[in-house]
Amino acid sequence: MKIKGLEFVLENCEVLFLDLSHKPYYSFHFGKCHQSYMAQTGDFSTSESTEYFYFKSELKEFKDNLSNTNFAGPEGVQPSKEDCWTRFSKGRDVTSVVVKFEDDSEKQIYLPWKGEWTNKNQHIKIIKKNNSHEDLLEIHFDKHYHWEQFRHNMWLFFNIKIDNFFYKLSQIFKRKKYAKN
């Protein structure tokens, strides 16, 4: 399915929409998703939550394509792109992400929340490049790790795999050497 965009639903029900229809560079990942079922007075509903969410994009693309579709301010006033970015980056109160598809279907997934008014699991990192048009944005929500721990653990995982690979390779060469003698 083709993705049209992402809605970031904030704690006060504001919605920031990230338009992805023009196919900018981005990637995202939800991990350890759980489905919940609820029935109340004859109504049955399901919801999904995740233990972590990771999103990566070019910072300029993110800022240029972010808009507020459900502004909780004065009627008739629409916030600027910069206001939307400030609200997103400083507010730290995203409760869920709605993935919008081109066929108008959607999937809402609730993010891990820690804190009262701000989400202590929400981390934003800007990776500076030589040219500010190439700066990258990384957004990470996780109830178990802090960002640097996550990166460090991934680095260790890949190093262990590579070290293990070379160790096994050396063992194979030793066996072949002794088999010839």
C-alpha cells in the first residue's frame, strides 16, 4: 500500500499532518506492536499500541511538509510551518501516529507514554551535515531505551555479529589446513 502521510496526534487532540505524497526521503518503524480489544455498552473496538517507534527524514523536508489540521487556537488562525515545527519539537506530547494510505484507509498506533503532560519517551535528534539542507531528523519513542543506549546496543549487536563471523571463518580455515596435512 502507498502511504499518503502521517498524522501525529498530540495530547490536547491537535493533529500535525506530515504530507508524504510527493515521496520525500523518509523511513519509519514500529516495533513490538500489541492489539487491545474493548467492549463497552454493546460497542466493540480494537486499538494498537507499540513499544517503540523510529522515524528518520531530511529535516527541511519534514519542516516543509508539516501542517496543523486540527489547531487548538483562535478560530480562523492557521499556524505557520515554523509554528508547527516548534509545536512538534518543543511540545513532546505525541500520543499516537496515524498512517494515512492513498486509498483513504488508515492505521492508528498509540505510542509509549511516560509522564503527565509531556512524553518522556519522545526523543528528537538533529544530525547536522555540511549543508543545512541535508540535515537529518531522527524521532524515537521508546519505553525501554534512551536514544544513545539504543544506538549503542545496535552498534554492539552488529559488531558482535561481525566478530562472530570472522571467528567462525578462522575456525573453518584452521580445519581445512589440518585436513590437508
